[in-house]
Amino acid sequence: MSEIRKVTVLGAGVLGSQIAFQSAYKGFDITSYDISNEALDGARERFAGLGETYKRDVAGATEEAVREARERLTLTMDLEDSVANADLVVEAVPEILSLKQEIYGKIGAAAPSKTVFATNSSTLLPSDLKESTGRPDRFLALHFANQVWQFNTAEIMGTPDTDPAVFAAVVEFATEIGMVPIELHKEKAGYVLNSLLVPFLSSAAQLAAGGYADPEAVDKTWKIATGAPIGPFQIYDIIGLSTPYNIMANGDDEQQKLAVWLKENYIDKGKLGLASGEGFYRYS
Amino acid sequence: MSEIRKVTVLGAGVLGSQIAFQSAYKGFDITSYDISNEALDGARERFAGLGETYKRDVAGATEEAVREARERLTLTMDLEDSVANADLVVEAVPEILSLKQEIYGKIGAAAPSKTVFATNSSTLLPSDLKESTGRPDRFLALHFANQVWQFNTAEIMGTPDTDPAVFAAVVEFATEIGMVPIELHKEKAGYVLNSLLVPFLSSAAQLAAGGYADPEAVDKTWKIATGAPIGPFQIYDIIGLSTPYNIMANGDDEQQKLAVWLKENYIDKGKLGLASGEGFYRYS
């Protein structure tokens, strides 16, 4: 297959803007699509903020490198036009099945046959979306973690229909934009990371919610036993409690109980984690 | 309650000898009990080996400090005599309920009323043992992790009968011997550490056993996402695969399947982990 050079990122929200900026920073021409002038204004602010973040946190991110990255970013509200010349489309629109299917229907008709489509969906499987793309062989999931410049995993997961050459090309692209490609051989809800993180965070919540041990004691135990720099409740605080809450609220009975515990004791009290100044711990 | 100064450790196996040595190293007079001359010879070898390990791995562990630790260790085969003057008895005998109950029956009769009994059991709850001690108010669990000089958690877990002053004294003792006390407010099978570790290691095994992702990819994901120095399959290798196997083999259906997977693909092939030179990874 042809090399991936021109990339379109659909959705310029928190993660979409990061994917676009990181790819541009690594030398790719990026078209960043969102639905309204307001959304594009938000994207411009995010790109500017990411530039500052990179200069502060990314080794070697000079003023010039950041400026060049921003020059490689083109913003648009024209969905069909945004994909007309794309080698790869990374879809990072809201997690609503019908919305994603509608978008895949439109870009499936508008994009050339060469274009590969990749969904960044956290909660849907690519099999849920593949038919709507009209090109199941050129479709897979490419899943990023928030703060892509630091947590640089890119989980890559196809369906049984995905062409292995397409899979390999996306693995290569992920590497080229500075990600560590994590290859999944079969579809798995939660990919690798959430398949580990959700049971881990649940077991920690069970200890605290059940009154067995305090969050501080749980974190201490994990850090000493495994040499990890942070324990599960510090991870909650960094992620923000809302995301685990949403996952647990959709889980089994035990998970739902933990969701209620998180909500009543923390979320309802404004303790949302690091970003809110307090979660399981207080931050200044 | 009186301060804990004289401590008896029942069982001089891998962990019992570590608990005894660490406590002696921190200045306590320790009586180390085991059942036979052969077992005591093994204990002497372990203490000598621990001395070398401490000199190599523990900051400030001089030749003199190690010698003094060994001088504070007294070995005996006389169970009743070993507890006759003890402030604290730490029981680290094999995980057989009837054996432990028999021992508690004997030392309950032989020890003075002041003596506190603590079980290091990993798999039994203190409630399973408390009646056999004849002193439920002076009995609790004090659970160490292998390689106490490095993985220095001491999980402390009472029953509803445990005197809070006894609990507090054991927390203080744990601190005095260089452990980080992890207080459990209620009984929990697996304490804190295994309540986190077992679901975590199971979820990792599910990814690999199910063919979703390779152990290396799973470990990479965890390390990048959480900043941890090692991933779950490296933890398996360090613990040794037999321990998680034994826990999973006694678990639910899903756990038992994972136990079979561990056995057939690794344990039966001699891949037992780091100590055997190979587990999920090869070591030289």
C-alpha cells in the first residue's frame, strides 16, 4: 500500500487535537476537521496550548518545531473535502454510535479508495462500525491515551476483515508519530490498557468502599510491592474520577455499587481528581 | 500493654527466617523455632545467606551489623519453651489449618497471658484461627511479603475480637523492624496486596491466554500508561508462576482456565519465572 503522508483527524476535541498536533509535530500534513466555527476556534486554542505544553514538557520541542507543527495543520468544516486526498483518516468524534456511523457513511463515499479509516473509539469495537465505512478491509481502531506526548501508547486493533497490510501500515504510522504501537490480535473491549486498568481500579475501590483499607494504605502497598511510582488512587486522581465512574456505572452489579460509592463520596462533593484540586488526595 | 521486645518466630522457612532475621537486624531478641535439627540447619544456612544478602542489598548493613543480628537469634526445637517469655509470637508455619490450630493450642497453653500471637498466613483469615489461640483479644494477622528487606509491607489485620491496643502495639512493632504497616480495618482474604494483585495478574493473563495481545505488549502498555517500572508479566516472573497458579487453580471458572493456561504453556515446560531462568521472559 502507499505510504501514509496526508492525514485527516475528524474531531478536534481534547484527544483529536492532540492526535492532530502530535502527528503534525512529527512532520505529517494534517487536516483537522470539526463541525462549526466555534469548534474550530476551540481547536486553535488547543493547538496553541499544546504548543506551550510541548515546549515545556517535550524534550527538544523548540519554538521553531512547534511553529512548524502548527503550519502543517489545516482546519476545516468541510467533511467531504477534508478526506478527499487523505491517506489516513483518524476519527475522534464523540462516542455516539449513530453519529460515527453517519460520518463513516459520508467519508466512505467521499474518500478515495486508497484511504484508510481508523477509529479512536474507546468504548465501541471496530466491528460495530466497519459496515458503515463501506471498506471493512481498510478500517481498524487506532486508540490513543490522553496526553499523547507523554502516555504514548497507540493500541491498534482490527476486525477479521482488516487487511493485514493496512494493519501493518498503521503500526508503522503510529511509530512514525512517536507512539509505541500496541498490537491487538483480536478485538477486545477496553483494548489492553482498560482491560488491565478497570479491574485494577475496581479492586482498589472495593478495598476502600468496603472499609477494609484507606486509599493511602492501598497506594502504599502497591508502590512498595511493585516499585510503581503511583498507586491506584493516585491513578484515579490523574485520570479524573468521572471516566472510571462512567465505565463502572455501565458494569456489573458490583461495579455499579462502586460507581455509586465514587459518586456519593467524591464526585458529588466536587472531588473529581487532580484537575479539580482534590480527589482521593488534595493538590495545591 | 507492655512493649514488644522479645519475639518468637515459629517456622524458619523462607519467610519465617526473613522475619526473624529482619527483626534481629533491627535490634530485637529473636527466638526462631522449627521442628527438627534438619530444619534448624536449614535455618542457619538461611540466616547466613540473609547476612550476605543484607550486606549486598541493604544500605548500611555492615559486617558488624549482620553479625550482631545473628547473635540476637536463638534457634530451638522446643515449642513450649520458645514462647515462655515472648512478648510477641509470629507464626509462619505451613498453610495447613489443622497444623496451625494444633500449634496455637500448644502455645496458647504455654505462653504467658501477656503474649500476643500474630499469624503470617497468606490464605487463612485470623478468624479461622482465633478460637484455637485461647486468646482472641491478643491475636491478629501480621503478613509479610517475600524479601522483607526490600518489599517491606507488613499488613496488619485483626478480627472483631482483637484488642485495639494489641493492634496498635503490633503496628508499632512493624514500624520498629523497618516495615511499612498497612492497616486493615476488617478481615479481607488476600489482604490489600493480593486483593489488588490477583485481579491485576488475572486480567493480564486473560489478554495473553485469549490471544488478544502478547505479554510484551501488555507490559509495555502498563509501563507507559502508569509509569511503572515493570508490567504484569514481569511481576509474574519475579513472584514465580507457581504462586499465582495455586491461587487461580482455587478460584472461579475463569480463574481455573487461566491456571490451566499457565500450567500447560509455562509451568509444565519448566518456565517458572525469574528463579528458573525463564518465565514469560528469558533471563541470563
